[in-house]
Amino acid sequence: MVTFRPGVIHVDRDIPESGLKRGDTVLTYTYLGEGFSQAWVNGQFYDDFNISFAKWPDGSGCGGARCGATYVDLGKKAWWAEVKLKSGAMRWVNMEGASFDGVDLLA
């Protein structure tokens, strides 16, 4: 993952279980899936920070009382995957618009 600009989450209410207070900002980098992302929070970088409490800019995402923050900017990122061609050569492919799958940890 190449992050050109991190995503920005504004915290709308205190979320003690995540160590967040209303007004805090969470910067997101690589989204890991299942509500986890690499993130910069209160001066510290986390490899797997739970962001499942955040609503997406369109209002989707978490629901009900557990929502405590809102993505105000998804950032700008590019996902590149190294693939092996039939010839055996290794190449990098920008997965934006790629017409195949099977290159992430779940494939």
C-alpha cells in the first residue's frame, strides 16, 4: 500500500476503550480489513488499530451507539500487489481496476 495522504477520522465522543476523547483525530494508513487499520493516534503509530467505531463519509459503516467518530477524508492511497506471471517473472500491478483477485491475505 502506498499512502499519498492518510485518511482522517474525527472523534465525535469519548471512546475510552480506544483511548480516544472527543475532538481527537485518527490518521489512517493501510486498511487491514475487518475494521482494523494502520493508524496514527495521539502521537503513536499502531499496526492494527480498531477503527470499527467510525462512520464513512457517506454515513455507512458502524451503526447505533458504538459509532463515535466520522471519516472526514478517506485519504489517497494506492494498493500494489506483486504477482508472478506464467513466464515466472515477478511484476507489480496497481490493483485499482485490476480484473483479477487472489492477491490479498485472504485469497
